Amino acid sequence: MPDLYSQQEIFDQLSQLIDITWIAGKQNAGRRFRRSLSWSDRSTLVGHLNLMHRNRIQVLGKYECHYLRRLSDIERLDVLDNIFNWRTGGVVICDDIEVSKEFIHRSEEKSIPLFISPLPSNDLITSIRYYMANMLADKITLHGVFMEVMGTGVLITGESGIGKSELALELISRKHRLIADDAPEFTRIAPELLLGSCPPMLNDFLEVRGLGVLNIREMYGDNALKTSKYLRLIIHLQRMDIKDRQQIDRLYGTRDKRNILEVDIPEFILPVATGRNLAVMVEAAVQNQILLKNGHDASEEFIQRQRDFIDSNGQ
């Protein structure tokens, strides 16, 4: 994925969330960070001053500044050369520490952003790491309805017109919650974790054929909506003829995994047919997935019970 966020864009977003001020080195504000970082790169995105394993954003708190003040003039200038080099994306001085002229001069000379913040360095690092990891993470938008069902993030997929929104509406009426209709956005926030959310433009709305666009918040209240949720299960609705339905595994059903942003997500395929209560089946699929995750596989337990019965009768 190509570069996306410039330093100015990142600062504009961070400054709305945390107390941080840009005081020098604004000449190169258009310099961009890569959107997609490896997980090893993300661990060194921001951290306390480190000249061996460099962070992209170097943070100086009370201890780091005290260390610099104890150095000789020549040693301190050498450290500043190492801090303000081509690899550094920015330098932050925390804890309301007064910024020396040396820092401002070097920031302007090298066009490396220099920021200040009254926050303690540990708190600032935690906040920046969290927000930037999310901003720079891999993202994808999928077609479907993203719901919270029994506390589990469930993406309902299927071809257009198959009944995804009608199913979502029935689930909402059964006290489950809507996260996003039509175009949920998923962010890979950890190696094996996808966080799903709703684009701001679509917040609160669900489109149902024949009824048009519904405002779920106004109809069902705030509790019918959820801001975000980890994606744990995919329910794929599929039309099947009699022959296809007869080929479904009677013991295991139709289980599979779908790879999204290099994360494998369990998937159940539910046949769509007249008279089937899909809302009940989704609830059952979620409960079954929770049991599977906890080590209880009903299919395997049933097979083992059959084996035990055969063995006991054989004796």
C-alpha cells in the first residue's frame, strides 16, 4: 500500500487527541510515513531516546534530558547529530521541560519536526503508539453487514439482494447491535486481530429493500448500535438448490476460513431457503463458535459418543 499520511496530517490528528505542540522543523511537513508497516517496524515507531535501535519518533523525558545535560558540549552536539538525522520522523520533549536553543537550531537546520508536550513521557508514548498504529495499519472495506451478536463481532455477507439487511434488522429486534451496514471498514491492529468499524457517513443507518434507509438509533435507541468490534466470525448467506443442500456435511455443516489482511477468520455458510429462520441460525452459529473456541466441538463429541457406543456393544 502506498504512502498516505504526511507529518502534517499525522500531527493534525494527534493534536486533536493529545496535548502536543509543534514548535520547530516545519519545513518538511509534507514528508510521508508508510501506511503499511511491518510489525517489527511498529514496535520502534515511537519510544524513549534510543540511539542504537532508533525509533521513528524519539521521545525525551526527564531522564533523557538529564542525561544530555551531563554531557560535555562536544558529546552533546554529537548526540544531537544522531537524534536529528534523516531517519528520525520527529522529536518530542515531554514533562513540560524547557527546550534549549540547541534543539530548536538543530530541528530547523535538519528540517526534523520538534514537538513539546506537558504529558509524562510514558503516557505520551503509549498514546502516540496506539493512535499511529491504528492510523498506519492495514485497512480494508468489505461488502456486508457487521453486527455484534451475543458479544461477538459477526460479518454477514452474501450476494446483493439475498437478505443481509433484513436479517440484520431481525437481529436488531432481538436485541443484538448494528455496527456498520454495507461497507464496514476493518483494521488490522495486531497480527491476529481485526477491528471493524463504520465509516462516519454511514453511522446509524441501515438500508432495507422496500423500506429504504432506516435510522436505527432513532428507531431502536442508542443501545441498538455499537461503535466497533473485533471480527470473530463470518456468516455467508448463499442460495442453494436441493442438490447443493444434500451435499452439505451433516456432521460439520459448511465451515471454512476466510483470509482477510492475512488473518484467518472462521466462516459458516448458511443456505438461504423459504421458511428458514436465519436469525436463530446466526445466534446458534455464534454460540457454536464460542464453544469451538473453548474446545467443545459438538461434531467430534457426537462421533466419539458413537464410537464409545459401538465399542461397548461390541464387548
